[in-house]
Amino acid sequence: MGREKAGRKREAMPGTSTGPAQTWGRFSRYSSALLFFFTFCAVVVVGLFVIRDLRRADKDEQNMFTGSVLSLHRIAALEYQTQETRRSTLYALGTADSNLHVKYADQSREADHLVSEGIAAYLANARTRNELDIGSRLRRDWSTYLSVRDEVLASILEGSAKEAVDRDLTEGVASFDRVRQDLAEIERVYDQQAAQQLSNVDATSRRTILRVAGVLAITLVATIASVWTIQRMRMTGAIQLAKLQMEFVASVSHELRTPLAVISSAADNIADGLVREKDDLRKYGAAIQTQSRQMMELVDQILLFSATKDRAGHAAFRTLDVARIVDSVIHQTAGLVRASGFHIELEMEPALPSVRGDASGLARCLQNMIVNAVKYGGESRWIGVRAFLRHSHLRGRSEIQIAVRDRGIGIAKSELARVFEPFYRSPAVVGEQIHGTGLGLSLSKNIAEAMGGHLTVESELGSGSVFTLHLPIVGDPGSQAAEDPGSQAAAENGVRGTTEK
């Protein structure tokens, strides 16, 4: 059928969006990977909590060690300096040498100065109310002892040794004992803090152990669930494929039975001498020829489907003139279209750029789409074919889109995800007794993907369907299909008859 003239009423055919069939197909294809990805994310999240606990436990241990060392150092320094202060005072009491009195008095004052600094440092680092109370009491008791000590040293330096000894025994010993009790109390506080820190570290360690066990358990359960799910998916897919293959065998058997019966009947009549007139012989011969061609096309389609998986690696792709191939396909299917009472409305943008691919494969793909439109076109008896150039934002490239629309029975939303599966035929189609093998659309999809394109579908039940072939254009816009006339001849001569779906 010829190309439409400018100004004729035409219908827009959407084809730029990706239908739900492609979306569901991609999800099904990567479902195992997604399952492992979510499992990995769950293990990583729990693992991060475990790492956080480990780091916290390590930090707590470091803080406990540092705090314990500093605490021991402070208490030891305080105890040593207090003992030095007391020792120097006792040395001054036990000697009669005036020079030594001055020396020991100076040593005692140096030591008590360091004790005062240590007490101030302790108070500056105190964090609890208990620590502040003990520190304040220690500073008060130490000040009391220093007052007694200063009076004792003054008495020694004045030569009143007996008075100094009496004051030290009555007041100095008691006040120094209170200082030692305060230091012992501080040491007990340090021990309690260390015990509390140790308890916190122990609790963190137990929590970490539980979480590590949880990670292992989650990993084990997730692994078992993943393996079980994958095996179940494979088993379900295998059962479904076996069912589809059985349906395919039944469908092919049904498709072969009619031409075989016609050929057998015609051959028997000719062999039995029942057909003698030339016109009858010609009629029977034409029937045998037609039925034989249908059988050959059915076998060719099955063989072609089995070969399309490796088509990208084996087909010799060439630069193709899309307009020429579309015209050729419409010409080749014109007989079927007219015989079925349909007419094709063609709309093609001028000067479409070239694509690279297999001419016979592209023609076969378009023929399948047109034949399907005839089979499922319903009572409207109308098919729209539109070829145009569009930029695909989804794929970031310019592409030629060839859309084939019908106004027939349409496809239910629940069936869209499966129309490109091999051997699949919807229950509605089977119920309508529309014959087919379930390979046409799957074959077309494989051909489109082998040429770097894809096939989409949009449909509404009862309103018709539009199948759109997306093909990337040749990178060099100046490339012309004239470079390869042989590929065009293959498109014109290699596509004959009707392709079943």
C-alpha cells in the first residue's frame, strides 16, 4: 500500500515510553541480584552497629586505662608528698642541729606546696559530687594539719623542742591521720569508678557478642532464604516453561494438522484419479502449494526463533533504509491485509536517517507486528503504521520509532508483562480460538534487541494496541542505504507470506 499524501488525517501513536512489560521483565531478570543486594545491606547495617560497639568498647577501655593510670599517679603523688611533709617535720623534731632544723623545715614546706597543688588539680578534675566533697574535706584537713605543722616548726626554730613535740603529739598526729583517711577515701572512689567502667566495658562486650551472633544468624537465615527463593524461582520458571512448551507443541500440532489434512486429501484425490480436469488439477495443485508454504513458514519461524539468541554475534549488520524496508513489508503483506478486509494507513516522516541491522530480520519483525494487528484487529478492519524520528530521553539517544496500531480486542493490563515471553498465549486469545504459536512477539523482541533496539507495547482492553519498535540511528547521518543494495534486496525477497503469532 502506498505512502499517504500530506494533509491526510492521521492519528498520533505513542511509543516513547517503556511499557510495563519491559519494567516487569527487568525486575524478574534481576530479582536474584536484588535479593542478594538487600541481604547484603541488612548484614552491613547490623555489622556497622557491631563495629560501633567494638569501637565504643575499645574507647571505654582506653579511657578506663588512662583514668586509672592518672588516678593512681595522682593519689600516689599526693600520698608521697604528704609523707614527705610529715617525714621532714619528724626529722626536724628528732635532731638538735639548728642548721638541720632549717633544712628540714624548708623540705617540709616544699612538699606541702606540692600537696596543695595536687589537691587543687584533683578538685579541678572532679566530676561527681562525691569527689568534690572528698576533695574539699581533704583541702580543709590539710590546711588544719599545715597550721599545726607551722606552729611545730616555729617552736623548733625558737628552741622549744619539748613544746614542739607536745603540740605535734596532741594535734599534729590527729590532723595528719585525718588527711590519710581522706586520701584513702579518694583511693576507694577511684576503685569504684574503675569497677563501674569495667562493668560498662563488660556490658558493651556482651552486647557486641550478641550482635555478632545476630549478624551470623541473619546472614545464615538470609542465605538460606535466598537459596530457597532462587531455587523456587528456578523451579517455578522450569514448570512454567514446561507448561508453555507443552502448549506450544499442542498449538504447533494444531497448526500443522490443517495443511497436512488438505495436502493429504488433495494427494489422495489426485492419486485415486478423482481429479482429471486441468482446472481441477490446477486448483488442487494451488491448494497443495499454499498449504506447503504455510507449513514451511511455520517451521522457518521456529528455527528462526532458536537462532535469534545469537543473532547479534552472527548476523552481518549493514546500513538500512527504514522507509524502503517499511514499504517492502507493507507490499509483501498487502495480500493478507486485503484478504482479511483490512486497510493500512501509513504515515512516514520524510528523510528518515538510516539504522544498522539485519534487513531480513527487521522485515520479519515488522511483518510479525502487522500480521498480529490483522489477527487481533477486531471489527475495525484498520491498521495504522507510523515511522518517525524521536529523541529518547530515557536512553539519551535519537532513534527511529515504527509504531503499528490496531483498534482490536486489546490486551489486559495483567497480560502485558508476559506478551513477549516465548510460547505464551493469553487465555482470552485461546478462548477466541485465534490460532498461533506464541513465538511472533518473542521473535520480534529478540530481533530488535539484537540490533541494539527494543520493542514496547501499550494497550487497553477493548480499545486496541500499539506495538512500537525502537531502533538507534546510524552515528553518521550521511550514511545511506545505497551503500548496501544487497541488504535491501534481502528485505524484499526474504520476507514472504504470513508470520504467525
